[in-house]
Amino acid sequence: MMIMRDRKIAVIGAGNMGSAIAGGLVKYADAEICLANRSEDRLVKFADAYGSRPNLKLTTDLADAVVDASLVVLAVKPWAMKEVIDQIRPSLLDDAVVISVAAGIGLADLKEMIGRDSVGVVYMIPNTALQVGKGMTFAASAGVDNERLDYIHSLFAPLTRLKFIDESKIGAAMALCSCGIAYVYKFIAAAAQAGVELGIPYDDAVDYFTATVNGATALVESSGLTLQQLVNAVTTPGGMTIRGVNELERKGFTAAVIDSIIAPLKK
Ligand SMILES: NC(=O)c1ccc[n+]([C@@H]2O[C@H](COP(=O)([O-])OP(=O)(O)OC[C@H]3O[C@@H](n4cnc5c(N)ncnc54)[C@H](OP(=O)(O)O)[C@@H]3O)[C@@H](O)[C@H]2O)c1
């Protein structure tokens, strides 16, 4: 049985997502991390941000990066994926696992591009909150045994919550969480705009409302109460908050959120 611990992990692409993943892995993984980018400037930026570490290697040679790597994370633009896989294929280990974070490139596409049945593939959908060790990441896999899935789980655990799901659900998960994170920003911004009208400076309003959202999410996660019970706890009959909650509904808040989650999946 293959033991993947203490081996090499290659991350190809030092853009926003590749750097966030490599930065987290360098910090927490018990492995050598090789981050590759075709141009040097992003590697320089990465080195500035994360400093030098004994388990980190930076290179512009994509093929060299994957030599001896048991795990390869592909974090390049979807349209560059085929070109990049063509470059790394000759040095890819036969029993490597390739994780792609490119939106829209599914397991069958990945398998076809790699062209080697022995290589396991993972289609992963992270989001930017991974930079701060938070957020929700979904993944689907093909040809990856349970031991390697457990290893991938343990690698990503300090970076993000990670859930393996059936590939048919990836689109829905992406709409809910990868797109949904933008709606949370919009919600905070809208609240701050209202705060300004009420005399609270914008930055303070963002700060205060963000703390409120943090408090709300912590209660959702840990209080054991349902969402309706949490709403009931702050809506005294005849009080102020229920007037605001009902105004949200009159303005179509629930319908707008539902439509915004579903809209990205419509052509
Ligand atoms: N950002 C997110 O929130 C997010 C969420 C989920 C998934 N993703 C996925 O993550 C991937 C990277 O996105 P990003 O946001 O990190 O983009 P980004 O910051 O623009 O980085 C793009 C990366 O792709 C590389 N690249 C582009 N064309 C290439 C080519 N022909 N050959 C080799 N490398 C090439 C770039 O290298 P150069 O520096 O040389 O141009 C850079 O490393 C995408 O597939 C995206 O779908 C991103």
C-alpha cells in the first residue's frame, strides 16, 4: 500500500488559488512543496509573502516540479489546463494523484487530458477563504483509494473544510458556496451602506456588521438551535427586529437569495 506522507507535493500555478494552497501546505504539510509557475514574477510575489522555508521549492520548470511528486495540484486557468498537462505528463509518476481546481473541468476531462489510467484525479472547488483557513471546499474523485482520500483530507484540514461529494453535485455546491461567498460580501456592504445613512462611518459599519455576521455564523454552527429558533430569539413580538425581518420579506429577500444561488447554473 502506498504511503504518501513525507513525500513531495507539486502545485502548478502561483496565481491567487495556487499561492493560497501552496502557502497553506508549506505551513502545515509534512512534505516538500514545490510551487511552479511559468513566469517568475508570481513566484517572487509568493516568496515575498511567505518567506523561505526549508520544505519549499520554487521553479519556473513545470515538468521538473512534478518529478517524484505523489500529489500534483493544478491551479492554472481552465483554458491552460491541457497545455500544462501536456508539459508535465512525461514526468508524472504512474501512481500520482492530480488535483485540479479549474472550474468546469470535470473528472472525465482530466482523465482524458492525462491519458493514464493509473493516475488518480480529484476535481476540487475551493474558494478564496482558503487563504485564511476557512470556507467550504468540495471535491469529487476518480481512481483515488480511501487512504489517499484520507491523506488529502488531512492535508487540506488546516486550510478549509473539505467535503468529497458525487461529481453530479459539484455544480450545485459551487453555486451555493463559491458564488454564495460573493452574496455575503454584498450583504455586509448593503448593511454598511444603511449604517452610513444612520450616521455610522462606512468602515466602522463594515467592521461592526462583520462581527455580527461572525457571531451569527458561530451561533448557527454551535448553539444547536434551528435557524427559526435563532430568529425567534431576537424577534420580540411587537418589537423592532420583526418589523425589519418582515420588511426583508416584503422586499423579496428570500426569493432574491434563492434566485441568486440558482442563477449561475442557468445558461
Ligand atoms: N480564485 C478563486 O476563488 C478560485 C476558486 C475556485 C477555483 N479557482 C480556479 O483556480 C484556477 C486559477 O485561478 P486563479 O484565481 O488563481 O487565477 P490567477 O490568479 O489569474 O492565476 C492563473 C494562473 O494560471 C497560470 N496560467 C495561465 N495560463 C497558463 C498557461 N498557458 N500555461 C501555464 N500557466 C498558465 C498563470 O501563470 P502566469 O503567472 O504565468 O500567467 C497563473 O499561475 C482557475 O482554474 C480557477 O478556475 C479559482
